[in-house]
Amino acid sequence: MGLSYLLLFAAMILAIYAQGKVKANFGKYSRIANSRQLTGFEAARMVLDSNGLRDVEIEPIAGSMTDHYDPRDRVLRLSETVYAVKSISAVSVACHEAGHAIQHEVNYIPLKIRNGIVPMVNLVSKLSWPMIIIGIILLSSGSWQLGNTLFTVGIVAFFGVVIFHLITLPVEFNASSRAIDQMMEIGIVTNHEVYGAKKVLNAAALTYVAALAVAVANLIRLLAIRGRN
């Protein structure tokens, strides 16, 4: 097995491990109520209001782990497992998303870059693999020039996906850091409960590290294939 395959295998194992950690930690601390009996909505509202973001609305959204901040509409959307839930997990996730709203308000540069390239990344992520696959098929059938062109363009497009994952890391880690600071400063969690909050948010952050690792490993594998043609 080549080095590129080993890297991809290791990255996939990391991704599986990260997802397991998220499920385990979120599940564990979803069963433990925060001492102030705050819901995810209430915790997020406290963080937003204390940072002068009273105009940012909070809405419920269906599903689990679907929480996100929409900078276009200035709306923070919290999932069913967070919005009206009084657990440590719920307030941690809610405050993390409120951290993104704070980033938006203070013009946090990595967030501005990530938001700016989202349309392009959405496009290239849809096009990269079809171009790569068609390029490989054409190369195997003897159409070297067209096959090489499509394969190369597909790799360049996929590189954009890797850049997106790379920029996402500081955005997510910073939002979690802001969340912990806010929860402690406002008193949403106690000194004892902050340990659980950090466990939940650190596990979530690991999924972004794993996503980057998988993307980089795939890029290395594609470059290795490209080098043989």
C-alpha cells in the first residue's frame, strides 16, 4: 500500500473517531442539566445581548447538529436538541453559534474570508470529482490531452475545497474559545460545568480537523495519480 493510501486511511480513521467523540460527548452532557436551568435559546440570547447583538434573532430548526449562524439574515438557528433543552451540551453549542455572530459583528477576518469563498467552494466541490473521474476515464481510454486537462482542472478545483477546510479551523476554534469565555464571564456555567462544555466543543472541533485531514489526504492521493500520468 502506497503512502498516499496510508494517509487517506489514517485520515478516515480520524474522521470516524471524531464523529464517535462528538456523539459520545454530546450525548453524555445532553443528559446533564446545567445548574442555572438555562435552555440553549436562553444561553445564546444572553451572550448575544451582552455583546450588543439584540437585533440578531434566534430561531428553532429541525434536526440534530443542524445549528448554525446565518450572517446574511443575522439569524442564529438552533436545532431541536439545543433550542429548548437545558443541558450542558445545549448551552455549549448555542454559545458556540453565538460566538460566530460575535465574529461577524467584529469583522473577524477568517470568517469574512470563509463567507466570501462559500459560493465558489460550493461550485467547485460539485464539479471537482466529476471532472476528476471523467478525466481518469478519458486517460484510460487513450484521450490523453483532454483527460489530462479535465483531471488537472478537477485537482485545482479540489484544492479550493482544501483551502476552505483550512480556513474553517481558526473560525471554529475561535468561536469555541469565545463561547467558553462568554459562558464563564456571564455565569451560564459553573467552574465545574465548564469542563463538560469544553469536552463537547473540543470534540466538535476535532471533526473539522478530521475533515481537513481527509481533504488533504485525498489531494495527496490525486496528485500521486496525476504524477503517474
